[in-house]
Amino acid sequence: MPQSAARVIPLEIEPAFSDNALVVLRKRYLRKHPDGTPAETPKEMLWRVARAVAEADRGYDPEADVEQTAVAFYQAMARLEFLPNSPTLMNAGRELGQLSACFVLPVDDSMESIFEAVKNTALIHKSGGGTGFSFSRIRPKNDIVRSTSGVSSGPISFMKVFDTATEMIKQGGTRRGANMGILRVDHPDILEFISVKSDPTVLTNFNLSVAITEAFMEAVRSDGKYDLVNPRDGRVAGQLRAREVFDRIVDEAWRSGEPGIVFIDRINRDNPTPHVGAIESTNPCGEQPLLPYESCNLGSVNLARMVKDAEVDWEKLQETVRLAVHFLDNVVDVNRYPLEEIARVTRANRKIGLGVMGWADLLFRLGIRYGSGESVALARRLMGFVDRVAREASEEMAAERGPFPNFQGSVYDRPGTRPLRNATRTTIAPTGTISILAGCSSGIEPVFSLAFVRRVLDGEELVEVNPVFAETARQRGFDAPEVLRRIAQGASLSEVAQVPGDVKEVFVTAHDIDPQAHLEMQAAFQEHTNNAVSKTVNFPRAATRQDVARAFWLAYELGCKGLTIYRDGSRESQVLVTPSSDPKKPAEEPVRKRDRPRVLAGKTYQMQTGCGPLYVTINEDDQGLFEVFTTMGKAGGCAASQCEAIGRLVSLSWRSGVPPEPVVRQLRGISCHKPAGFGPNRVMSCADALAIAVHQHLAPEQEIEKHVDVGGACPECGDALEHEEGCVLCRSCGYSECG
């Protein structure tokens, strides 16, 4: 950042970032020197972004006061009232200049199209974006391929190619690649697609959703059959009983949270440019339906900052929405797109996605319980206000700058309708990392927890408390450290006597809220959102498949465009659940622990770890793996005792009948050292080393796969992960599975 730039930054307004936000900024957002140290301050970052985006004004008016616009953009971001999506914060005003978060690429039924899409995916991920695909055009497995006289391997096999390509893209250490894979429910390979992620090591860089048609849902309702259609020739390829397919989707979602569902007919009814093409896919978290080769830039208003005298500050909200529409429309122009075709399609529709974050914090400040009738009514009113103001701002910009090029022939092209600058204006997007920067709750989600314990570098544990709850605790006199620590360690407010009853009523968390209330909230926001709503409907661990099925039906009946569910603990437990398990069946006899023979044969593996060499000895009996012993090269100390403990527990699990593969998956990727790992196998911890050794013992010819985190700990910092907005987020370091 040149020194001259610092002089024009409005110095009277300092960015309001918290200490935790500053950690995330330094790790992921600030421009860096070659040695990895920050090359700009947070203030300079915001000014870089504001100045670069404001520059678009000059293209419409050479006399425009770009400096004044940049100051307004800067102030909104510095006050944490509005933030754009992460690629804009990272790349605006820099050489890369790619500012969009969301892309959809077409995948046609040819080898040329498939691998062109793979190449384009790599370019997009390298630039910091996420990609969505529909694989519905690819002919099914074992279908004829006339050009080679062979048979097709089907869409799932090609999805694995995309997954591998994504794994290879490092994205400069700022954002990891994320994909959405969609398959129509009437594709002949739909059953394989639904169950493909029952193995949690497969397609780890994909979120999956089934494109549900209304014809399918009505067939489920009537318990009828529906046609499967071969995309190669459009002919009927068979039939399935709709209710059985629906139950299969429910079962897999209950087990692991995937696949989600998107109501593709409903999405296309709201397609503003049907004359240009049909929508087949969404971005990775499902909130942004897009045409092939289309991208969208997103941003969110922080509702926690839109409060005055315990009421919604409607005037400030209106001002912020108008400014945000201006900002996001400018992004369409200054963006450097990774592909020329993406630039062409995006600029022809000029879609933007303005959403909100801090909704749960707003409700806290207003004294309204999340999920109550009052909260749902306010959601409908507030999002209706945002949508109306955004449309008015877009109409005014169209009068000044012209409508989006595809306006003629669009759904808006009707007598008496004012032209629009943007084909869509509103989206409720995941705000995982930018909500950390803004110091507010994510999107329209309830808070995951009111407090949590965060570990810092010297081993000290700090209690992070939701800012609104902390303020209330101070005002009401229950902010004693032991009280807050107890809440951070998982105690429900109902168990803490010092917390007043009215506070317990208002300050609810995700698992205090009934799934129906989650869906009613999603539907209320969807009613006034042009695109879609990213939200997770949380279920307790004890929820049944019938509970999930009811949620799917309610989403359909309430007018939602899709649904993602997460049952507490399901991903962590999934590897220990077999497809044939049925809660209605009587429990089997418990497996008896095998006794140890006097003599066992085995092998010893040397693994390089951050604590020095670790020697892993694996012994077998006539039934398979029996026990594991570990020896540290540097004898003694905490590392050696921890390794011994892990070895004893693994040995006990094997002798008690647990297969070795789930053990490997649970230990693989646990990290206590630098993310790159140590040695040729990129060992990330002693537990990871043990898992790799067992993997090598079982399959010595197989290449070691990169770790898959299926547990509840962040692979980068080790703190707790939150499942929300169709994704996974660490609030300590900003790590996200969705980029």
C-alpha cells in the first residue's frame, strides 16, 4: 500500500474489528510480504477495497466524485455495517482482482466438455471462487458410447475427477476450493448419487444436492412411480417408486447431513431470464442459483448494527442497503473474471446478492426469541423492506447507467415496469468468515453457542462470549468469569441459576429451536429473497428419520427453494453405522473382546512427526488386526504418553470387533503442527501418524490420501467446528469447508 494511500483514508473512523477478527484478517485477508508477514493494516485493506470498487463510477461519469464514494464504502465496512464476500476483501485493488464467490459451470455429455470444465474449475478455485455443477446431462453408468463401442462410467466417476482436481488447488493459502454437485432426481444413476457419500472419504470437496421436481414430490405424496430419463436421448430408461427414493434421501441426510435437496422447478419459476436459459445448479452452499457460466458477487448487511433505542433502525437500514447495491453493482464492472465466457454472461445479467447477517443478534437486542411467531413476522417484514429498497436502488441505477443487457425479454420486461440494473438483487448467503470479521452471528442462523473456549498460542484458554450476551450479562450482573466459563463449556442456560428467566427465554441457541421453527424462519426470508436462502435446519442427535422427512415436506410446502439439515453428531458417528442398521431390529449380542495369544506377528513402521520419529508396531492374530504399540524416538514426555494412550484405545477397539477402517478415518488428519505436515506423508500429529501407518499396513500399494476431517475439531487450529449455513466453520481461525 503506497504511503500516499494512507493519507486519504478517513482517519476519524477506525475499523471496529475485534481481537478475534484481527487474527482472521492477518491469517486470511491482508496482503502479505513474501515472508508471509502482513503488508497492510486492516484499515489499509478496507481502503484498498473501497477505492478499487468506487473506481467503477468513473466509467459512467468521468466527473464522478470517486473519492467521496470510496469514503462512503470505507465507512460502511469500517463500522461493520456492510461487508462484501471474502474474494472481494481479499482481491479488490490487487493484481488478481477476482471478486466473485459463486460460479456455475456447465458439464455436457462429452469428454471434451467434462475436462474443459475440470480445467475451468481449477482456474476458478485458484482465483478464490467456489463452483457449482449439474451432472444431469451426463449419460448414466453402463450406457452405450458409440464413438468407442464402449460403455459410460456415469456421472459419479467424473465427479471424482473434479474432486481430485479441487484437492490439488492450493489457492494461495487463503481459500480452499468448494463444489456443489447436483443430479436430477429423474437421472438413472440417482440412487448411486444419493448414497455416494455414505463413505465419508469420497467426494470430500463436494456438497451434494438432489434436484427435486414437483412431479417427483407429487408421486411421493401419492405413493406412485416416476420415470427415469436418459439424458443422452431423452427416452424413459425405467421407473422407480418415488417414496422409496425419497426415503433413501431422508436416510442418507439423517446419517450424514447429505445430500441436501433443491426444488429445481421452483428455482426456475423465479428465473428472471428464462429466454437466456434454464437454471440447473447453484453455488456450493445452495443459495445462489445461476445459469451456466454465470457468477455472482455477494455482500451482507450487519443487522446487529441496525438497532436504535431497542428498535430496528429502518432509516439506517435503508441507507445501508442503497449503498450496498451501489457497491455490488460496481463490483460487476471492476471484477476480473477468470474466463471470458463468465465475464460475458455475468455482465449480461448483472446479478448481485445482497443479504443479511447478525439476525440472531438483532433478535437478542430486541428481546425477541428466535423461532417465535414475533420473530418470523419480523423476518418477513425486514426482508421485504430490504428487497424493496434494493429493487428501488437498482431501478434508479438503471435510469442512470442502463438496465442489465438481458432485460428485454426478461420477466421484468412488462408494460409499466421500470427497468432494473440487476436481474437479481437479494440472496441470503453463508457469512461464516465475514460474520467473524463483523463480530456478529452468521446469516439468519441462530447462534451456535453463546460462549466458547478458544485456545491461543501459549496454551492459554480464553472464553469468547457473544457480544450481545456479554453486554446483557454485564448489565444484569451475571458476568462472573466462572459463570461464563461454565456456559462456554457447554452448560445450558437453563442449568445456570445466576441467569435470569427472561434472559433464558430470549438467548436461545441452534439446538434450543424446533426444526419447524428453523424452516418457518427460512421460508419467511425466502418469501422476499430473489435468489435462495442458505440455512441449516439443526436436529438433535436423537432425531428420527421421520423428523427429517417431515422437514423435507415442510420445506416443500412452505415455499423454500432447498434444504440442508444437520443432525447433531451424525458425521462423527457415521463411520460406525452400517447401511443395514435398523433401530426397529432387536439388538444383537455384544461382541466379545478377543483374548491375546502369547505370540503374535507384526510389522513396525517408522513415521516422521513434529515430535521426532514415531515407531508404530502393528500385530495381528488369525482374525486380523489385534493391537498397536507406539514408541517415540525421543523417549518420555507428554507426546510419548499420549501415543501410548492412543495405542491402547485403538487396540481395545480392534479386540472388541471395531473394523480398522473407521479407526483410521477418525484419527486421520488430527493436527497439532503446521498444516503442511512433516515427512513424505505430511504427518500432522502423532495420531495422524498412527492412522497412516495402519493405512499402509492394510493397503501398502495405495497412495496415502489427504486427511478427511469428519470430527468436530478444526483441522487448522483444533478448536470446535460449527455446522451451519450448509457448511462447516471454525470461529477461532476462520477455517471453512466451503471456502
